[in-house]
Amino acid sequence: MLKNILLQLFDFYQYLIFIYCLVLFGIYLMLILSSRAAISKYKRESLTVDKDILLRSYLSPGISVIAPAYNEGVTIISNVRSLLTLSYPRFEVIIVNDGSKDDTLNKLIAEFKLIKTDYACQQELSTFPVRGYYKSVDRAYQKLLVIDKENGKTKADAVNAGLNAARFPYFLNTDVDCILDSDTLLELIQPFITSHKRVIAVGATLKMANSCEFDAGMLVRAKPPKKLLPRFQEIEYIRSFVTGKMGWSYLNAVPNVSGGLGLFDREVALKAGGYDRHSFGEDMEIIIRMSQYMLDNKLEYIIKYIPVTLCWTEGPESLKILTRQRVRWARGLLQIIAQYRKILFRPKYKKLGMLVLPYSFLFELLAAFIEVGGIFIYIFLIYTDRIDWPFAIILLLFVYFFSIALTTLSLVWNQIIFKQYKWHEVLYLCFTALWEPIIYHPLVLFASLKGYLFQLTGRQHSWGNMQRKGFVQKPATSKT
Amino acid sequence: MVCFVSNIRGSELMQAMGLYERSPFFIQLAIVFVFLLVLSLIIIYTVLFNRKFTDYLSDIREARWKPITQDLLIEIISETQDLPRNKAFDVDRHLHKFEPFRFSEHNHRRRILINSIVDLREQLSGNTKKILLYIYLKLNLQKDAIRDLDSLFPRRVIRAITELNKMGYVLEDEQMQQLLTRKNKYIYHVARTYYFLYHSNFSIDVLVERGEKLSAWDEMELFSTISQLSEDSVPQFAQWITPQTPEDLVALSARLAVHFLQFDAACQMHQLLDTCSDWLKIRLINAIGKLMQAECEKGLIARYPNEENPEIKKEILKALGRTGGDLSPDFLVRAFLDETDFNLKKHAALSAFKSMPMAEIRELPFFDRLSTDETALIQYIKNPLINFN
């Protein structure tokens, strides 16, 4: 009797998982199609926007670039110079020195001729105390404002301090160690000014900078990472941005805008309460918070992604750092789902409540548990000799080829549109993709489970700040 | 999905060929998908190699023909632009140099030549632009673009209009008007720019007829296009600053009136303030301030206490800092002292400083009795290191 009930429950579980997988594959197929539509739309729309007009016009909306810095003394000068050379008619660069223990602030003061100055701004968001505001006496650095504050332990606190001091209606949130394309602001502002609905956030593609060549903070030549771990991440990023986020963008259901690069509506961010300084996933949290604010006030909004690579960031090369990063991401996801559980499946919150959060919960958070559960059941079936090998292999092949096809499609698509790499480098990435489900995916899965466990047990872990190695410097000859 | 395999009563002796027929439905589905996915991978790799090959061919052609066409164009330019008078025959003398390359017969070569002319024309200025247009017309290169105006592919039409625009080739007024009726919004956008640049007697009414709401970019682009024209070739924009015109076009007209210093438009703007939306009110007050019409000062001051929207109040304060009337300084100082909103206080102070010299402000009786926050705000506003624009 009990055995029958257990067997029936087991059958029911299998059917449930089967439907789960069908829905997941269906969503992936939908994302492939919608990302294709989104990219085509982007290409068409970009034909009508003349960047020269945007660059010359005094009507271009102002943008505050906010970049928190913590112990970045090694690279701070070249990175700030890179930010100051962005092509845009009206912008300011706000560097928030988040209580660095090294010589970050002194280097900034010496290099940019900074002096402590009177600065009055409304403290709309509470942050750790600001020790001073610094402006340059050299007119060449008029756009630069350095805020020196006590360490707030999180990036969110530093960005909030920058948000309080920002003067312009839009702000770019980036990391000071990211290398931005000189056209970043020109590209990211376009969705805000071409849309008839209110756009509250725009993101763009990030890629690994590990093997790229730079000259004075500018990208000279994009190259896929040589080391295996960053190369896997490169593949993961391209798939996530080109297929995932572009697809969600077409459906106006973007779950998050990357913390490395995102342009936001300052007014909405402030009204929504700014960044949550206790969150492990502050980039996703701010998007949900801003969306919730708009929906609570019955205001229409759009969150967009553009398929252009505008930011290069150094990816972890060691397993230890990668694990730390992914543990933090997983903790952030679980924290957000718990924090916003009241929005989950509530029709009042439209796509946010019925699509964005349910997808994150069912197919990102639960996926790790289902996957591990599947592996255990597989082992159990092999052990009890109840497995049908031909069918099992067919299903494994199906999952494997689906994953490879999705990744390869994203890689080739990305290359056809933007031609950032040489074709043999794309082929190289395509071959790496063959190993990703076998080598890289289990590592990420393990880190995610660890993150969930840490979050559930309230265990502390290191933030995951990586030791910067710096980028390959080469004098500019040609840009690929 | 993997655990589902336990349920299958498949035979261990199942042969590879018979596997499909004897499988349950979902396994059949998986088999089909595996084949489809393998096929799609093969297609992707084929596309990859094909792209690489076509890129390679295209690069070869470009590498061969681009330097030739560019050298040829630069040679003609350098031999003709310094002549005392650039008569047509000066250029005509050199046109035979194009003949050996048979640009008219080879589409690809002709496209490279056109692109080179367009690029050079964008980079160079003065007489060179005329020479390049002359070559373009003499070689009858515009015929491709004119033919493409009727193409069914929007991308081609857009490329054609852009090319004609960049070359400064003027179509008949009727043809331009016709392009504006195209339903495709991307074609319409480029046609609209072309219309405002080259139509002999343009009117904002074409935008009213289209009935499309302007985005911030549309406004920026139209403003940038129209503001390139000379003062005597533009109409009086006050004629569109009326309650009948859609608000986005009123805002555009107000901005253009400011650019072309059409001071009379200020009265129309002021009259419209009583009936328009907050959004337009902000824009009109901004324009009134920029037109520096002191006669509107009284009206703006009277309006200030009745407005609830802080953005409108902010614009009034900014406008009063520009109008330069006699009433503004006192009003602004009072607003600075009375306002509790940080932003309004800041803008009142900024405008007060604009409308009267610092020395005069220092002598005002309240100056020594300011609160710490107010003093900090004054220090901030006086700070020469901060650019408030």
C-alpha cells in the first residue's frame, strides 16, 4: 500500500519535472525569438538616431556617472581618466571613495588637483557619513566630483552617496574598474529619449576584459579570454545578454540591469528609496524596487537592454574568487525572492509579479535544487537497476545539444551583428561551449547551492572583491 | 527530466532502428529535437563559415577598390580646388579618369565610389563639397538612390534618403512631401529631416497632419535640423504657439522661436500658460525666460504662489533670473528666504545672484542672519569650481 503511494508520488514528481522542463525549454525558445526581434528593432531604431546630433546638442539630457571606489589605488587614475573622456555633451563623473584604506584619495587629489570644497546637496538617501567633497581647480577636470565617505561595507551605500550629490536627471552606475566604451553614454541614453513611455533603466552588454588590449583606458582590441575560467564566463555573459536579456527586454520584463553598467532615471530611483545597502543583489533589487514604485503609482514604464558591448570587466580567473562571486549572487537572489514574496504571483504587479519574479523563483532559484535532485534520482535509478539506458542517453543528449545550440547561436549572432572578434576566435569560443555544460556549469551550480545555504543559515562570507591584475596595455593602432 | 526514464518499459534488446517507433511520445519528441538541434548546429556552423567567406570576399574587393577611388577623388580635388575660379570644366577635364574603372557597370565598385564621395564630403568643407557634388551628379551616381526611393525594402529607402541628404541633392518639393506619407516610421524619420532641410517653404503643419507624438529625440533632431537654417528662411513660429496645436509641437515651436530670437512669440507663450498642461507650462516658462522679456516678469511673479508643481516654480525662478526686470531681485531674495524646499531655495539663490551683483546682496539686511544651511547654500552657489549649467 505504502509502496504504491510512494510509487505514485514518484510518478507524479516525474510528470511535474517533465512539465517544468517543457516550460523551461519553451521559455528559452521564446527568448531566442524575442531577442532576435529585439535586436532587429534596435538595429532599425539606431538608423534614425544620429549620434552627431546627440553629441553636439545642448538639449541632450545630463548624466551623472557614479563610480564607487574602494582600495583602487593601483588603477584609479587611468580609470578616472577613461571616464572623463566619455563622449557626451553634458555629464559629470562622481567618484565615491568608500573609505579606502590605501592611497586612492591621495592619488586622486594629487593627479586631478582636487581641493576640499563647499557642496550643498539634499541628503535624500541615508548613507554612512560623507567626510568631504572635492573639486578640481583645473578647468580641464571640471566634470569631476570626488566624494570621500566612511566605508559603508557595500557598493549600494556608496552609490546612494553619489546619488545624493548627482545634479543630472539620469545616472550611470558603474564600477570604477570597468572599462567603458567612449560611446557608452551616447548609446545608453537613446532608449530614454526615443521612447514615448517613461524608460526607467537601460543596460548593455558586458564582456570579459581579461585578454583584451587597452591603451590609456581605451579598448584597442577585443579578444576572448585565453584562460579557461574567464572564457567560460565570456560565453555565459554573451548568452545571457544577447539571448536572455535582449529577449526579456523585448517583452519589457527585464529582471535586472547589471551592476557594472546601467543608466537609470534618478528621480524614480530616489523616489523608490535608492539602493538597498543590505542587499547582496543590489542590481536586481533596485530594478524590482523601481518597478514596484511605478506599479504602485500606476505609472507606465520600460526597462530596456541594448545589444551593444559597452563595458569590459575583469572576470575572476581563480575558482575561489568565482565561487565567492556566485555565492553572493545566489544569496542575493534568495534574499530578493524572500523580500518581495508578496509581489510573487500577484496580478496587480503585472509582468513583475506574474513573469519576472516567478521566472526568477521557479527557473533560477529552484532550478539548482531540481538539477541536484535529478542527479540523485539518476544515481538511485542506476543503483537499483531501474534505468533504461537508451532513453536516458537520448534525454541527456537532448539537454546537452539544446544547451550547446543556444550558446552557439548567441555567439554567432553576437558576432554577425557586432563583429567584435575575429571569426576564428568565435570558433574557438564555440568549441569552448562544448565543454561548458560538463565543466563550468557544475561549478556554478555548486556555488549557487552554497550561496542558498549561507543565506538560509545566515552565515557570513567574504564579499568577493577580486585582486585586480590590470589589463593588457598596448598602444592604439586599430580598433576591431 | 532525467528521472523520467525509470518509468519506461523499453526492451533492453531494442535495436537502434526500432527505437523511435517503440518509444513513448515524449522520447520520440526528444529524438526529433536532438536531430533538429544537431541540424541547427550544423546550420549555425555553416552560416559562420559562409559569413567568414563572404566577409573575406567583401574585404578583398574593398581593399582593392577603396584606395583607387579615394586616390582618384583626392587627386581631382587637389587639382581643382585651388584654381582661382572653379568652373565646371575644371572638374570636367578629370572625369575621364573614372572611365577605365567602369563604375557604371559594376554595382559593387559604384557603391564603393558613392560611399567614398559621401564620406569625403562629410569630412571636408568649403569648395570641396561642391566639387564632390559635381562629380556625383556628372557621373549620374544619384540614380541609384532615386531608384531606391521606391524600393519595397525600408533599409534601401532609408539609405537612399540619407545619401541624398548627405550629398545635398534636392528633390522636388512634391517628391519630398510624398516621402512624408510613407507609413514606415523609420523612413518617415529620415524623410522628415530631409524635408525640413531642403523644402523651399516648410511648415510645422506637416507634423500636425501626421498626428504622431514627438519623442524627446524627435524634438532634438527637428530642432537641430531647423536651427541649421538661416533666419530669413524660417517662418514665424508664434503661429504654432496656439491652443489648437498639439502641445509637443508648441514646445518645439517655442524652442525654435527662442533660437531664432523671435521675441514676439513671448506674448503668445504667456497667454497659453493659463490653459496648457504642466509639462508645456514648464517648457513655455523656460522659453519666456530665455527670450528675456521683462514685460512677462509681473505675470510670472503673480503666478508663482499659485503654482503647486515644484518644477513649474523652479522654472519661474530660473526665468526671473534671466528676464532682467526690476521686480525680480527682491522677489528672488524673498523666495530664497521663505522657501523650505531645498531645490527651490537653491534656484532662487542662483537666480538672485544672476539678477544682482554679489556686492549688493551682501548689503541686504538679512545677509548676516542666515541659518547655517542657508549660508552653506550661498557658499555652494558662489563656488566658482561648480558649473551650474
